[in-house]
Amino acid sequence: MSAIAIDEVRTWAAEAGRLARSYFNRVSHVRKADRSPVTQADLEIEIMLRERITARYPDHGIIGEEQGIGSIDREFVWCLDPIDGTAAFIAGLPTWGVSIGVLRYGEPYLGVIAMPLIEDCYWADVEGPAFRNDEVITVSSAARIDGNDWMGISSYAHRQYRFDFPGKMRSLSSVAADCCYVARGSAVGALIGRANLWDLAAGLSILRAAGAAIVGLSGAPLDVPPLLSHPKLSEPVIIGPPQLMATLRGYITRR
Amino acid sequence: MSAIAIDEVRTWAAEAGRLARSYFNRVSHVRKADRSPVTQADLEIEIMLRERITARYPDHGIIGEEQGIGSIDREFVWCLDPIDGTAAFIAGLPTWGVSIGVLRYGEPYLGVIAMPLIEDCYWADVEGPAFRNDEVITVSSAARIDGNDWMGISSYAHRQYRFDFPGKMRSLSSVAADCCYVARGSAVGALIGRANLWDLAAGLSILRAAGAAIVGLSGAPLDVPPLLSHPKLSEPVIIGPPQLMATLRGYITRR
């Protein structure tokens, strides 16, 4: 049995989602030192989640997008992105989510991503499988890619890459959403830019439970534990079904 | 006063949106002759809208994505896309909408676009202004484009163009949604592929009322009346604030 009650984490994510939704289209933002935006909703949600986690699991560590890196020398470390896709949230776009991931000894252990506007919650723990709401999900089982497939990319990818993907390419502006749509087999894959651990931690658990591979653009496997002390990915990663990874990589060329 | 009661059209769009929402994540699809997908939701919504329009405005013409071109020799012609963004709808993505446009003597007269998952309704008639729900909207008044701006593109644009846009590029997979986000000044512009009249008719009224320019990629102004008999755009169009059109065009190069 998992050491963390995932049903309870889902209720926290739903609560956070309602809070985010109450601010949607009604909030201004400021820019952080790295020029990325933050809103009152991000800040309130992170505080709320930290309170819930600390009360229930006082010996666990917490890393959050807005309040930084706490105690990472614990068996369990929670990685919080209160609103993954803050820029989409500010733009009035619906593709953003509350992302709650847990690592155990640095490896993905549990993930919950709530996308409140569409009432979707994606979740998985280390025992698997992965779920969208109450339905088990898996990555695409397709043997090849055709013009009806779609792939997620970051919203800045056009500046760095040339793509020869034969289908549709969509930038949802949320790493968490990219992970969910790949995990459910809707997207055939995604190219994720140099995200931070909190963007990706929940998604990694869900992707692994759904059968996805996660590989750096260079072909190197993603090494998660070092991200605890250096949260930014050292290179972009491709996520998708194992049988399609080489094909997906082949569509991407540096400009 | 407008010849069409737009408040009533908004109630039809809301009704259609509820119907679409009831099918979201619960519907299969087939492919039409042009390989584009269609669902039971598209078909039922178009039938419902045609019934409402015919009962209320029996002498008006109707063109619909699913049931084709009817009487286009009327003063008023309704252009219906029951679900603009059907592929996104099928993929479980939230960016799709019910698009109801009216032309008068071939020119944009009225438009209503409902995005039911996010409870947004965009609307305008020929008397202006444009609205999102009960709030007046206008295109961006920015004098220049920077790295925090975003632009909409079609999900196949990567195959045809190279982009040097300095900000984010997002493909929402719905022409109607592209029009709405440009009209409200969230997106600084969008490149729309060779869409059909029903994809664009509602959006054109909303864009014009919000102060947008609509120009072919060649620089030629969009001539709407010929689309009644030949619904497919002869070239992609750029939509955006008049003061930024030349800049936007300059970012786009054919591959």
C-alpha cells in the first residue's frame, strides 16, 4: 500500500482547482526575477497546499514553484506547481492545471494533476495504473504516426526547432497538460522544453504508470534525483510511447 | 436596430454548448470525405440550430459545415459551425466552440461564439461593439510585439512556414477560438490557414467590432462575399490589430 493517501491528495487538488477557477479571468499578475508571471492565485494555492501537506506529513520535504526549495534531504519530497501554465491562465486560456507530485528518494512516487475548467483529474502512484478521473489510461499503442496524430510542443519551440512531424502540433502552454494528454494516448508525444522539477514531477509519475518513455532530446534517459538540487532540466525531453520515441526524435531538428 | 435578436442567438449558442458538453469525452467520430472528423454532437447541434433559425427567420439562407450550402441568394445567410475545433473536441482538449455567424449581402453582420467549457460567449453585431460575456472587448493596442506576447497558428502551420515571432506561439485548433482571443486582445494576432466560411463567419463580425484587421498572407484584403459560393479561403489570413499587421506578416516565411 502507498505511504500517501492519494484520494486525499486528489481532494486537495480539487480544492486548489476551485480556488484557481475563482480567480480565472479576474486576476492581474506580476513578473518574477526570471520574467515568468505569477498571480495571487498561484501564491494562495501554494500556501494552502503546503499547510495541508505539513499538517498531514510533517516529516516530508516540500519544493514549490513560488516559495522555493525546502528540505530536500527527506525520504519523501513534494513538488508543487500551484498553477502549471500560469501564462495560459492569465491569457484566459483553459489549458492549465494544479500539479502535485511526490518523489521518494528522488524518484517519481505519486502524481495528481487537476485541470479544473474541464473537470479532469489525472493521477497515479508508484503502484499504478494511471487514471483520468475513474478511468484507467495508457499511452498510445500505435505502431506508426500519421497525419491525424498530434504532438505537444512548448510555445517557444518555433524559435529553436524545425519540425517535420506529419500531423498536428499543439502548444498547450502547460507541461502538466502535455503529460496528461500523452498519458491518456490523446497526443502521440510531446517535446517539453527545459522545464523545472515542479512542472514535471506529477506528470512523471502519471506518465510512467501509463507506460510512457521519457528521454532527453540527446537520447539520454532522464535522471530525476539530481533535479532535487538543480531543478531545471539540463536538456528538453521527449515523452511518448516507447515504440515511437525514435520516430518522434527524428522529426525534430535544431534551427 | 439589428434585424436579428442577438440575445436570442446567444441562448441558442448556449443551448448548443450544453449539448456539445454532454458529449465531451463520451463520443466517437467518423471521417468525412475530406478526412476531417465529425461526431454525433456536430450533427445534432447543426440540426437543432437549423430548426431554431428556420422557425424564426424562414426567409434567411443557411450554410452549415455538416449539411452543406443551402439558399445563398438571400439578404441574410447564416453560417454554422456546430463545433469549430472538432479534432480538439475529440482529443479531449477544451479549445472548441459553437460558431454562429450571419452575413448580410455577403458581408459580416453578426457573430456569436460560445466556448461552453469555459463559460465564455463572444458576440457582436454590425452595430458593435464586441463582447466577451458582458464585457466590451477590443484588440491589443500595443505599438510593438515582445517576448511576452502570443500569437495563434494552425496546428499544421509548422509544415508550411518558418516563424520568427519573438513571443509564444499557440495552436488552439479552433479558428473560432483564434478569432476570440485576438478580438479580446489576449493574442496579439493569429495566422489562420485556408479555413472555410463557416469556420470564420462569426469570428469576422466579432473581430471587426473589436477593431481587428483581416488580411491575406499576400497582403490582399479578405473579400468575403465570394466565399458564399466558394467557401474555402483562397489563401491563409492574418488577423490582428491594424498597427501590427505588417510586423506580424514579416515574421512568417514559407518553408
